Amino acid sequence: MPDPVLVDVEGRTLKISNLDKVLYPRTGTTKGEVLNYYAQIAPVLLPHLRDRCVTRIRWPHGVQGSSFFEKNAPAGTPSWVRTAKVPTTGSRGSSRNGDTLVFPIVDDLATLTWLVNLAALELHVHQWTVARNGRPRNADRLVIDLDPGEPAGLHECCGVALLVRDKLAERDLVAKPVTSGSKGLHLYADLPKRLPTDESTALAKQVAEELQQEHPKLVTATMTKSKRSGKVFLDWSQNAGSKTTISPYSLRGKERPFVATPVSWTEVEEGAGDPMGLEQFRYDAVLERVADLGDLFADPR
């Protein structure tokens, strides 16, 4: 096994290991290439992580191996990594009331690099942020996950996304589309006024149920998987205090190195009209898109 190398990242010395290790066997993508992607995408990724508790999914043996969720900052976390202690009671909780989770907060490239070196391919965040003192704040955005039930796919998600966009606009909310890097789409909307997570969840559920009632052959707001066949499930539950969603610009631990990618509404409209009009994007394509188009999440057009 090659010896680890020491690198300087924004004044922090990091020990980086196994750069040649293949994490995506189907494409031969190595850990070094993954680290390089995250370093290049950091200027547009970090704003989506800043002040948010980050749950990671790690694939220490590559995506063909087993993975695990990690919420707490692991043993050996550098002292300079910002963390937040979040009680698990109430809406932000787990099944064990009275416990506290210690999340890393990824505000800089050094922390991002440290986590990716641990094979944290996926970075998931809540819809709420923490204050500088670590205290959780109310939700500052709403998210709806469009998950297609076979034989529906991304094409159907694009059509339903336009319906969700218009439904949110009725509430003076501006939707921003992001491919999930998996099967569907995520739609985000900034909340002009922060809301408790039970209120933002109720709002997302109301939108989903209205669309289910208006378009019952296209949309379901019901979590029962048996009722999703051929429809797009509008998952409103990811607004709950304890739930997370893959961050825009994060890699996914799929067979290929796909990325949750902000897209334009023009692309979504084209995808609704043409089954081949929109796709999930690989990391190399995402870097090219950002170089050419900038951060489409900031300007969904």
C-alpha cells in the first residue's frame, strides 16, 4: 500500500491516502480523481454545505463494496473542524431521546477534503442551518424529491416538475431544479421567512397532495411503494427536522460517478417534451457545465 502523502489545503496539513484506489470500478474512477472533482467544484458546492450539519455515506472499498451512513464526527476528527452538537429529541431526533449528535460542518475546502479522503462520496444536508454557536435554526428552504416509479423515469419527472414549479409559484416560492444523480429530480425553494420544520413539512405535503388530487394518473404523494408504479412520487418528508437530502453538486455512490446537478428550467422543459432531453450528469460533465454556465442553482433561468 502506498504511503500517505501530506498536502497543504488552505493552511491545513492533511494526510491523504490511496490516491490510486478505484472507487468506481465501472469507469475506473480513482480516489484521486474524486478528490480532484471536489476540489474543483468546491466554490459552488461549499455554499450549499455552509452552516448545515453534514451526514455522509462512505464507501471505503468503492461503490462495489458496502457503505454506511455517518452522522457523528468520527474518531480522529481534526481539532480545527467546526462541529455542531444537536440534540436528538423532538423533530430533529433519532429513536434515542436525550442523545446528542456531533455533526461536522463543512465550511471550507480543508474540511471537505478531509471528509472525501475518508471515502465520503455522498454529502447529505438538512433544510435547516445552525448558528455560529451551533444552535439549530429554523428551515430556510423547502425541498420536494421527485421519485419516479417504473416504468416512469426522468422524462415523467420533468413534466411533473413543471407542475410543482407552478404550484410553488402560487405561494410566491421560486423553485430550483436539481437532478438527483440517481433516478429523479429535486426541487428546492428558498423560504423568505424561516419556518419550523413541522410547518415547512406541512407546506410541502400540501403541495404534493394538491397535485396528487389534480393529476392522479401522474402524481402520488403516498409513500406506499406499491402505489407508485408509473407515477412520480412527490416526497415531501425530507423537510422533517431529522431528514436530509443529497447536496447539490455532491457525487452519488452509484455504478457511475453521477452528481446531483443543478439544471435550468429550459432543460427541464425540454426533458418534459423529449424522453432523451435530460440526463443524469457525470462529474466531468458537471465541471464543464459549471465552467460554461456558472452555478445554475443560483440562477435557474
